[in-house]
Amino acid sequence: MGLYTEEIDNISDKSRAELFEFFETSDRQAEETAYSNYSYWRSTWQSFLKNRMAVLLLALVFIVVAFTIFQPYLPAQKSPTEIYLDDQTGLQARNIAPNAEFWFGTNSIGQDLWSRIWAGTRTSLMIGCVVALVEAVVGITIGTLWGFSRKLELPITQLYNVVDNIPTTIVLILMSYILRPSISTIIIAMCITGWVEMARFIRNQIVILRDREYNLASKCLGTPDYRIIMKNLLPYLISVIMLRMSLAIPFAIGAEVFLTYIGLGLPISEPSLGNLINEGRVLMMSPDLRYQLIFPSIVLSVITIAFYIIGNAFADAADPKNHV
Amino acid sequence: MLIRHLLRTFTAIWREGACMLWYVGKRLVQSVMTLFIIITIVFSLLRLMPEEGYLGAAAEKMSPAQKEVYLTSLGLRDPLPVQLGNFYADLLQGDLGKSVTYRTDVPVVTIIADKIMYSLLFGLGAVALSLLIGVPLGIMMAQMKGRWLDRLGTGYIVFVVAVPAAVYYLVIQMYITDIFHLPMLFDEYRPITWLLPLTSMALAPTASYAMWMRRYMVDELNKDYIKLARAKGVKERTLMFSHVLRNAFIPMAQYLPATILFTITGSIYIESLYSIPGMGGLLVDAIQRQDNTIVQGLVLVFSSLGIMGLILGDIAMALVDPRIKLGKGESVR
């Protein structure tokens, strides 16, 4: 009994004014307690490095891209569009098999295949990258609006139903048929169809994620929508987006080959992998000239397979579930 | 007692069937609407086509005034809604206009009718072949996960999915015909020439079927009820075929339309490579000769085929998946 009275008597001594003041929070200190050594991109990179095959192919793609850029500046390179003449006869140096001067031989009108292949790879890669980029930007924007905004959901769904019902190939053919063939036409034609898939992907994911508890909590705390989208939703989708983008590049390269094949591709003066394969196809019947088809085909296959494998490996690595 | 039981079963089946019919009917109406929108868009876009495509071989000899008169006589100077109305009126009578350069003045419908059988035969043949090979391949890959067959299959899938079709179609035509001394071009009366185009066309859908089948099988195999069934002592065979396969097959139905759409692309390549007299080859020819009316007709036929493929896929999905409630709540795939 006596002990308690003592406590109560002393209570006013113990209480000080500062105990009843609000403690000032500091963001920096708050972060410090939750500090961890985890960094998303570093972990992604570390997981990616574990996939030997993908790393090897990534190095290869880097070398190829660098080579396509620097190849024209290397010594002893020929022009991809110049028609070479035979020194003795003065005729076009047609269909010369690979030799010391023409490393990959010449084509049916005497152009150097080696430099044409690298120029073609440059064009095709450029088309692929631009298409992938546009698809990503348009697809993500529309997909986010579609999944996040309830007002826009119905109109975009209707639009999607129409666009998705037309076979992609038909749209590609139609657009290329109407517009004049050039690099920009091909890019436009591919972008018109390409965003649909990406948008649907993003939309489906966002519909799943937007009502999870952490987002509801975030919303209740008054986080503006754009911040929820940019900070809570999109980072979650990086692996999906990267996978789609890396698949869009081989697809765009393939679509260019297809368009060239049916006669709606780039003009011959603009070397591209599609053009080269098409030129090679014409000569397929004579076994001696098949190198003109085989060389571009090999380059094309290596590049597309590399992008496919790298994309898959990166998507795996970018998924936080696979991080240590 | 027995009669009542039979009656009840019968009503249940009848009710289910009625539901199915209602669903199919609704889906058909929806598709006709979509088709209408697509045709309108395509038709309007096609008015932007190069005008030489309507003039044919005589174009160079015509003076600008003559061209103008000719185009007016074709109705191409009318306002767009009028043209559209005329087009629909003709379409309902089965008239798609006349060919310009491909076979001058022959109705497009006749030209396409001659060709459509080949395309359908090859398309359906390829889809059937790919189902026959792809699904068992996927099952085997899932069963032997991580072993050589699985790796081989994965390699095949990566190759086929990543490399543009044009490249391996050409390689197949070039080397396989050489090795086995097969004729390079298609000949209706020599069955052996059907083989290569069909297999080439089936390559890509086979890969996608195998890929998805494997993925769904593996997903299903990791589930708890499988572990329980194993612990209970269910035979591996029974487990695979009556539990795992049954469930893994459901999501496969949704890839059917995609494959059908894909064979359209495939047919365009393959038919002109092997000179099969089908619609795909015709499209390439018509584009190269700038025959606008044929291009327009073919685009419409291909779009309708695509939409039909999608309906089929949806119906297949509804038939296979008991969880889909017919007639209620549509959702985006």
C-alpha cells in the first residue's frame, strides 16, 4: 500500500512537458530503420548473370549491334548499294562466290553481299527497336488507362474487340498496300497492330493488382492516381513489359521479311534482311548460289533467337520472386 | 421411378443445350456486328488505295480525262456513304466486283471460289496435324521434364517461335526436296507433294501447342490434389490421363482461334512458295499486280475467317470448361 502511494506522489516528478509534445518525424530516420541492402536492379542483374547462355547471347547481340554501327568505318569495306564491275570485262560482277575480295560473294547485280548484310541488319534492327519502343509506350499508356479507369473501360474494350478480330497480317498487308513502301511506312503499319497485345497484357495485370490491399491502403491514404500507377503498379509489371518488348523485336524483323516476300517491303535500294532473303529466294533453284540465301538467313536466325532467349531470361530475372 | 429419373436427366440436358444455343446465337450476332464494323473500316481504308489499281493494263494509254470518266463509271467518285451502300447491296447479292488485272473482268467471287477449297483443306489439315503432334509432344515433355526429350522439344519451340517463318519454310523447301528428291512445287494429283506444305504449315502451331500443353501440365502436376492422389496410390497412368490431362486441356481451347489465325499467315507464304492454287497465293499475286478488287475481296474473306475462328474458339472453350457459365457475363479474353 505504502509503495503505491509513493509512486503516485512521485508521478508529477517523473512527468515532464516534453513527453506530451508531438515527436517530429523525419523521413530519413524512418528509412534508416527499414534499411536493407536490397536493390531491385542489382538483384535482377545478379539473377540474370546466372543464366550463362543468356549472358553469352547478350554479349553477342552487343557485338553485332556495335558491328553494324561501326562496320562502314572499318578499312576495306565496300558500299552496300554500289554495283561492282569486273576489271577485265567491264561487266557487272554478278553472282561471284565468296572470295578474298567479296567476303560473302556478290548478288545477282554485282553488289557486295558482306556490306549489304550488315547494312540490312542495321535497317532491320532499327525497325525492330523503334517498333518495340512505340508498342511499349502506346501499349502501356492505353493498357493502364484501360485497366485503371472505370469510365474508359467500356469504350476501350469495344475498340479492342474490333481491332483484335482483324488478323494482324491482314492489317499489315492493308496498311502497306495503301501507303507507299518505305521504312516509316513499315514502322507505322507494325505499330498500328502491335500495341494491342501489350495493352491487353498490361490491362489484365492492372485489373488484378489494382484492388490488392496495398493499393487500397494507398488509396485510402490519399495517394494520387498517377502515383499509384507509377510507383505501385508499373514497377510490378517490369518483367512482363521487358518480355513483350524483347519479343516485339524478332517479331518486327520477321514481319518485315514477310512484307518484303509478298511484295510490299522496302525498295531494293534500301538493303534490309527481308530484301536480302527475298533476293536469295529467287536464286534458290541453283545450288551454287544458295549462299545468297543462307548468309542472311543465318544472321537473321541468330539475332532473333538471341533476342528471344535474352528476353525470357531477363523476364525471369526481373521477377522479384526469383531474387534471393 | 425410372421414368421420372429419365425425364429429369432429359430436361437437364435440354436446358443445357438451350443455354448453349442461346450463347452461340448471342455470340454469332455479336460477331456479325463486329464483322460489319470491320468491313466498313476496311472498305473506307481501301478507298485510299492507289487508283492505278482500278485501271488495269490500259492505264498508260488513258488520258487524265478518260481516267476520270472510267473511275466515275465504276462509282469511285461518289461520296463514301453512297459507295458503301452500293457495296453492301452488291455484297448481299454475293457480288464482290470484277477483277482488274489478275483475270480481267472475271467476277472476284468466281476467282475466290475456285481457290477457297485448297486454302481450307491446307489450313484445317495443318491445324489438325499440329493438334495431333503438338499435344502429345507437350504431354511427353511435361512427363520427362528436364530430360533430353524436354530439352530437345524446348529447343525446337524456341527456334520455331523466334525465327521468322520465311526462313525455315525456305530452308525446308530447299533442302528436304533435295535430300528426298521430292518435287519442289505442288501437284494436286501427286499426294506426296501435299506433305511438305502441310508439315511446314503445321510447324509453328505444333510448337505453340506443345509449349502451352507442357506449361499447363507442369502447373497442374505441382498442385496439392496430385500429391494426395499419389499418396493415396492412384496409378501414374490414371493420374496423368484422367486428372492432369483433363484439367490441363481446358485452357488449351483458347489457343485454337490463334492457330487458325496463324495458318492464314502461313498459308500466304506456303501457298505461293509451293504454288498451291489457294487464296494466300492469290493475295500475293493480286498485290503484285495491283488488283484492288481482288485484294479487297480477299481481305474481307480473311477477316471473316478470322472472326469465325474466334467464335469457334469461344464455343470450344465453353464446351470444355465447366466453370464458364453460359449466357452470363461476358469478359475480355
